[in-house]
Amino acid sequence: MQPTGHLRGDAVRVGGDARQRFYDARGYGRPLDGNEIALSRVEAAHLLFRGDLSGIELEDGSDPVGFERFFVASAAAADRFAVRFLVYSDLRDRGFYLSPAREPWPGGGDAPSDAVDFVAYERGETPDTGNVKYPIQVVGERESVAAAGLAGRTLAVVDEESDITYFAAESGGIEGATDYEPPESLAGVLLADRVVVWDAPEDLYERGFYGQPLTGRAADVEGALQLSLVEAASLAADGRLSLSASVGTAGGDDDGEASDPADPTDADSGDAAARIVARGRDVEGERFDRRLAVYKRLRAADAVPKTGFKFGADFRTYLDVETVDDLPHSEHLVRVVGPAHEFSPRELSLDVRLAGGVRKEMAFALTGVEDDHPGDADAPLDADVEWLSVDRLTP
């Protein structure tokens, strides 16, 4: 004869030999006085589903109910009960012991955030002695997930057909081993949305992988290198690039007037970095600031960031570039987001799936430059960047 549970508040109490039968042997619930234990609603529903409880007496004093009525009542009373039950059952079936991630349940104090629903222990280890393997945050596919603080958690996404996809979120930056220092005497021309260095040293592209050469089958021009605005702004901020003339969209300078490349005053007018940042904001908005901040951090870490446009990302990265002729496979895709960004699970799944499909890791760079320093030309250079890597996981 299986025991009966009694719902009291948000926990189900079970007496008799419940401690030996459920807690000691199988890691369910938490001990109370004697042999009695308390189960969370999800744990009690799982035992009902397996037939290990004969029923649960609700607080209205009616006869004990079975799984169906208890499940429906709990879904009405507890937030996200249905999706949490699905994840709990799935991980139990995979051989994990789990506890609710809240006090006074075992392991509740090990949860890194209130957003965590369960802690899953190392396979084969119990709640009273085991180490937490996965802090599980459960979400439905139509919910949003805050990017800030997600590192260190395992995200369990339940889709509309009740399938579950797991993602591991970790912190940590991108570190490269590219040994290259660009020259300090580059001069470029600011165009509508890029900068051209007409006499670029060969190493700038071949070893530093800056820009894209201006080439063609019948080209009679040598040494011309097109830089993106983030590349140019980074070089200018480091004092390595000056602007000899600024040509606007109609062939004029920033003020719409024609500029004379031979006029020496053009070489000294304005601050190159500030002018390029201003142009970046004109063509891209404040998003340019965030991308520039991340670009600078990647270059400072000896990684080479290049556009990730073909992959729907901000950057792709190369960690160890010796020459462009012997270019390694790029290792990461990087998306730049604000610190208050919230993922939709579908968006997150798409990014991670795409990165995995092209043999790269998906990384997100959280930077607050847009919100903290609007309009400040120096803001992109000083912004904090928090790194978050996300990958598919099979527990």
C-alpha cells in the first residue's frame, strides 16, 4: 500500500516510512520530525505520476486526489508549474537527483540566483551529500530571459510541444594569441561609412588582418586598404591613424564643403577618433558605441575581430593569426547587446544553433555604453564589457 500525502501550504507532507523510502533512498523532499518528509508540489506530482503515492489530500479536506486533479490544481496555484514539472521529470529520468532551489530544501542555499528553479546534483549523488552539477532555470519558449546574471546557470527551455532544450551559460572572456602591433603613422580618408588608407603597409592586412584590400583583376592601384569604421576608430583612438581628408557622401567634407587633400590644415583638423565615432553614430546609431567597445576589448586580448555579418552576428573572431595566407578557422561568433538585454528563447536557440552549425562558439558581449554615456565620444573606449558564452547541453 502506497502512502498518502497531505497538502499543507505549498508543501506536501508524507508520514510513515517516507524518510527511508523517499528521502534517504531516492532524494525526494526534505526531512521533518521523525520519519515525516515535506515534498514540493513538483516532487509530489512526480511521485503521484510514478504511482509511488496513492493520492494527495488537498487543504479543503476532501478525499485524496490522484495525479490529474493534483496537477491541474498545482498548475493554477504555482507559477510555471507545468513546465517545471516537465523538466524535473526529464532530469529524473536521466538519473539525476534534484531539489527545489530554495530554502529550506537541501541545496537551496547553493542556487546562484532566485531565478534558478532546481539544483541537480552530480549523477549518482544525493541531496544530503552531493555537489550541485546544474543550477536549472526553467522557461517556456515564449518567456524572456535576462542576459545579465545568466552565467553559471543551465537554461531548460520547454517549447510548445513540451520538448526540452538545455543550454549551458558560462562567463569568461575571449583570449587570443595574435602577436601584431600596427604602425603609428597611418593616414586615411573618411568616406561615408568606411576609411581608406591609400598607402597601407602590407603587414596591416597580411599580419594584423585589418581591413580589406581594394583590389580587382585589372587594378592599377596598390596598397589601398578599406577599414570599417570600428577598425578605423580603434586605430585612431590608439593614436595610430590620422585623417588626411574627410569626404562626405556627396564628395564633400563633414560640413558638405569640398576638401582639398593638398591643404595641410585638413590633416590637423579635429580629432580623428572623435570624427570617426561621430560618423559611426550617424550611420549606425548608438549601437556603434557598443560594437566599438567590444572590438577594442577583443584587440586588447590579442584576438582579431572581423565582421560577423554573414552569420547574423556582430563579429567573428580569430584567436591566433600569423598571416592571412595561413588563416585559421574562426572560433567564435560575437553578438553585442546592452546589459539590460532580454533574450527570447527562440532568438537564443537560433544563435547557438547557427554557431554550432559553422563550428564556432556563441558569445555575447554585454556592454552598457549606450545607456551610461550617450553622446560621449570617449564612452566606447571606457565601457565595461561582460562576456557570456552559451552552448547546447545534453545533461
